[in-house]
Amino acid sequence: MALSLFKDADALYEQAIDLIKQGEFEKARGRLMKSIEKDGGPDDISAVLVCMIDMRGRLGDVSAYGNLLNALKATKAKEFTFGLTTVSVPTMILQCELAIEEIHALNMNGSSAVTLEKGNRLLKLAQRYQSEVGNETLKMNEIFLNDTTRTGIREGMVLLAMGYESLASGTVWNDPKKAAEYQQIAYGYRKQVGDTGESNLKLINDYSKTCKCWFCGRTASGLGIHFFPMSSEISPMLLKSGEGEPIKSDSDDHNSIYACRACYRGISIRADEIAKVYYNQAMGEMRAMEARLNAEIAALWSAVRSIR
Amino acid sequence: MLRCKYCGAPFEAKDVEANTPYITCRSCGTTQQRIDAKAYLDQVMDQVRSWVSSAMPGGFSMSQAENVDSIARHNIYVTNVRPRISAEISEYKFAANTLMTNPLFVMPFTTDNAAKPVHTSASAFEFDAKIKGLSPLAVDSNDRKELNTAEDLVKAYALMINNVKLLQEDKPGRYVLMSNNFSQASEMLSKSNEYAPMSKRFLALAHACNGCEKLLNGDPMGSMGHLEKGVSELRDLKDNLFSFPSLAIMYQGVERELSQVSAVADLVRSSSSTGGDPVKTLGALAKISNIQYPNVSNWTILRTKDRNSELFQHLSQALGARSGSGTMLIASGDGDYLFPFWDVDLRYSFVTGALWSKKSVEVTEDILIPGDFPIDSACLTNPASGVTDIFALRPETSILAGLRGSETSISGGEGIGALSETARPGNPGARKIIVPLSTKKEAEHLTENYLVQRTQSNSKLRLSKPYVKNLIYIPCKVSGSSIIINGFGKLLPERIKRTDINQLIVL
């Protein structure tokens, strides 16, 4: 490498390419920026490489993808090389667009309607990954994580799992049975991508459970959502009275009774109110006692002072 | 309807009507005495009746259900029956979907134990009978539709459980039974749009099974039509599966089925053009499934079943080349055997020079990997012994060159590139073909492990990007049980020195 103080844009670019291959990304970025300042335009491939360097450690950052996408759309080059990997510009544009959509969808949180919308968007995105990326690897994962196993098909499977999990969350408030079915499908996809799917199995189990409320007799499905176990004592006589019922009102170990959400919340709120009254009463009495004690202490002090 | 006492499947009407003391189940293939089947039916029906009556309010008899007014029946269904049955239906639906993620086809003479249904076929058929027993109570059209769909799914699931058992044992006539089960299941599920892709899959597999049965019965020409139909229908299903997100769960299963059915079809096609016997070849190929691979912790990919499909494809390609209907990449050289090697294109960069002379150099090299490396545990634990170890032969340069930055390479594999470049599409002729026992993914994995190994011992090596290009065949000679290959010089992989021809499959 020749030692010269004033390099032209091409020399700086070549130097940057060399530094990228050495794994010296920060230095490479500096050279590329200088190259752009000297001779670059908005369509400069150096701008693409700068954005690529900025992607390191920011694979979940929409703005980083946005910058890269703009640079890719501006360049006239058909492909570029980053390190040892040559990437086609249209492929990268597609994968950036999909990644941005994916991050936006995954960041959607809120009411049931929003969660349902999130689920549907993830399912559509999964189809795009399958049909438009297919068995191609995701270039960002290949370049920055050295992971060549993440293909469009695999990403589609992951998104289908997450999509159905979102649909389940958005549905469980109105239809726990449907939510359990969505969780079953999500479990299948989790298994396909090598996850254990244990959390899905737990939710399938909970959402599928049905009880008859011990208090009002209504049928409710969805443990932890629409009905709750409450610790209690069930006498043998009461146990007998529930025998043969198709739907149970108590837990398998008979240490808890089931209460539908309405009864559970009604009892909880009323219990809170009663507890609050007792609390206020106790606090009032404590304050009165405190005042009495303070008065007695003050009287005692004045007696002590008078003795002195 | 009489039922099989072994699997619970109802017998076909013509079998029931025939007045023979013995009856054979067309779903699981077991022959039994008619009297035993009758006894089993009584037992099942007793269980169903007892289950149904336990779900009914006291005093209600199912035998008079049709005479009870529809509002009362609906109330009983909603209050007493639905809560109980819907949980079980959901459980069966889940189990059926989980089973569908597995491949439901195997090549002749091979078995597959991967699928593990959570129910027995007898319990699934029994549940189907329970659903049927409850149907008079489903007055509402939605309830009826729900029960009918569940009944079809559970019955199809029960038939698939029988097929899973047939996948596990290589017994004569299993493809007839499987085809019968697939056809029936396909017909049942075709009634519902929800399960249309599953129905298409079963129909395609029924064709594939018919093809295999014909092939095993000595009719390769007759088998081709069925196999090709199976291939095209499975391919069509695979391409469109993601349009049905709830059933795209079958994708990997369908993909593996497609590769296996395609391999059988290719094999029949190549054999027919040479006048060879495809059944004999299939028998030899089945040995691949029985090879015991070493148990090395980071090589779990060797225990995945889908690898066989790719191995069969390589075989199919080799057979095609032998028959003249295709070609294989053969390097120049001497010998009456052709040994498979993975040709890997390796690009790497290293740093040379000091201070202002520091720079990176990009080098492109070729690495060859013996195609039989997975059977050798030494290659799996020490990847350098399974490849042409180019980094072991570093070009001699002066210390000054290292400081000045004038080094051009830290590896020495030029001769290997020249050897692999001689590979051209051709036919093996009379030469014997050694069957590759590794997949492309495994070759990639070995190369990655090798590069990790070398990066740890060589601080100059920075980035590396291996690309497994092709499977090429290099002519070699056999002396005793050893392989003798020329052209590798000092780079001959240690694996080749250890190879015992008796442990390999030779065509």
C-alpha cells in the first residue's frame, strides 16, 4: 500500500474495501465517508457500503434498514461486494423491505383488534418470505451473524408461528376455543423450526379448559382468562354432589373451586372494598392512639420539667 | 359394521357380506376370525353406548333420540354433550395436525420410525364411533357440520396412524394398504375446504404408493405413470402450501415426501432406459438407511431422516449417468472405480504486512471432501482429516515478505483446483461407482468446522466464505480394501488413507 497523504476517491474506496476484508469496519467507514465527500454522489455504491457497516448490531432497527434501502434504491449498480459476500441489489432491496415490514408488524402492541391485525400481517408476510425469498438465505444474517441456515422458508415458518400466537392473543378474550386452535397451529410451526413449543402447549391446555362456575353455574372456558381457581375446602358431601357432571367446578386435587371471571372479579372487588373499610378503620384507630400517646408523652415531659 | 379387532377400522361392506370364516382388514392388513371381529364390535359398541349415556341427562335414552323434539335435543347437545365432546375433538385435531408434519411415505425396502402418533388407531376409530353415536342430537346445522367435519378428520387420522405403523415395517403388500388408506382419507377430507390441501396430499401419496406396489410387482413401466402423477401433485401442493397458513405446517413433510417419490421415479426412469432392474437397485440403496453413523455431539444432522432423500438423489443421478439418460461430473484420472468428492470453492481473506504495509489479501482455493466422510468419526472430531488440508501446506515466504505485505496466500492447494477443474459431465461406462454417504449440508458443516479449526490456529486468517459447488467423481484404484487415488500429492485427505472399500456401497 502506497503511503500518500492525498488520496482520490477511488483509492479511498479501494482502501475501505480492503479494511472491510480485514474486519476493520470503523476505519473502513471513515474511508468511505471521505470517498463520498471527495467524489461521491447520491448513487455512489460507497453510500451502500456505509449503510451496510451501520447495520452491524442493528438488525432490529428500522431506521438502519431505511437508510440502506434508500442507498440501494439510489445506486445504479446491479450488485455489490461486502467482505467476501457478493449481493445482488434487487435481492437486498426485497429483503430490506420485508425486514422493515416485519419489524413494524412485530412492534404492534395494544388491544385485541391490534393484536389480530398484527397476526394477520405476520401471516401475509410469511407468505411473501416463502414465495419471494424461498430457499435463499437472508443476506443480513449471512453477512453479520454468519448464519446461512436462515432462509425465506424458515423465516416464513417463524412468522407463521408468531402470527398464530398473535391471533390467539387477540381472540382469547372472545373465543378461547378458537384461541386454543391458533396456539395448536403455532405449536406445530414452533416444532418445525426446532423450538420446544412448551409455552404454546401450556396455553393450549389453559385455553382449552372449561369449568362450571361454583358460584353462578355458568360455563366458562379459558383458565386464567375467563375463570380462575380459588383456594377452598370442599367437604366430601359437596364433592359427591358434583359427581357425574360433565363439567367440573373444582380442580383435580379438589383444593380449589373455579370461579368465572365475573364472579371472581365481583368477589375480589367486594373483598377489596371490605378490606379498605377495615384498613381505614384500623388506620383511624391507630392515628387516635398515636394522638393519645403523644399527649401522654407531652404531659409526662412537662411533669419531668417541673420536677427539675 | 364389523370392525378390525387389531386397528379398529370398519371393514368394507363387500368383506362383511362375504360368508368366509376369516376376514382381512384393508387398512392394517391383519387377517382375523370373523367371530373375533364380531366380539370386538360388541365390545366397542358397549363402550360407546356407555360413554354416550354418561353424557346424557338422567332418564334420556339415545335409542329414542329421534322421537324427542328438536329443541330438547338441541338443549341436551349444548348443555351436556358439546362441552364434553369439543375438548376431545380439539385434542384429536391437534394430534392429527402434529402427525401431518411428518413425512408419510418411505421408499421401498426402507422404514421410518420418526412419526409418533399420540393415539392408537383403535382409540381414534372408537372416538369416531362416539361422534357418530351423538349425531342424532346435533340438530343445529352448524353443530352438525362441526360433528361431520370432526368425524372425517378423526377417521382420516386413524387411517394415517395405521400408515405410520406400515412405514415402520418393511412387509410385503404394505403399499396396497397405504394406498387404500390414503385414498379413503383423501376422499373424507375432500368434503371440507379447510382440509383441501391435506386431501390433495393424501391423493398424491396414494398415487406414489400405487407406483411403488407396481414396481415391486415387477411392472416398472406401469409404475411410472403413478409415480409421475405423485411427483407432480406433491410439487404443486408444495408450491402453493403457504397460501393455506393453517396447513403450511405440512411443508417439511411434503418436501421430504416429494424428494423420495422423485428419487423412485428417477430411478425407474434411468433403469428402464438401460434395461436394469430398479427393484434390485432399490434393495441396494436401502442399505444406506441402515448405516450406523458415529455419535458425535455437534453432528446431530447425521441423524435426520431427510438426509436420505438427498443421498437417494445422488444415487439416482449416478444411475442416470450409467444408463445414458443423464451425466455425472467425472474428473480425469486412472482407475476402475469412481470415488465421490465434494468440490468446495473457498474464498478467504488474510492480513499481511505490518504498520502502513498492513493489508488484506483475498484468495480463492478449492477444497475436496471425500463423500464418505460421515462414517469416519475421526473426520467429525478432527475436520482437517476429512478435507484436502490446504492450510497445512503454507507457501514458503520470507519473514520480510510478511512484514512488507507481499504474501499472496497462506494456503497451498493449487493442484487441487487443477484436479477439480478437469471434472466434466460424462458417463461412468464400465467403472464401478462408490455411493456418496454425505449431503451437501454435511459437506458445508465439515468445511465450516475445518475453517473454525484453522482460524484458531492461524491468526492471519480473517474472513472465509466456503461454497460447496458440486459432487464430482474422481477415478481411483482399489488395492486389497484400500483406495489409491493419484493427483492429490501431499494433500491427500487422511480419510482416504483410512478408507475400507468393504464399508462402502459400490454400484
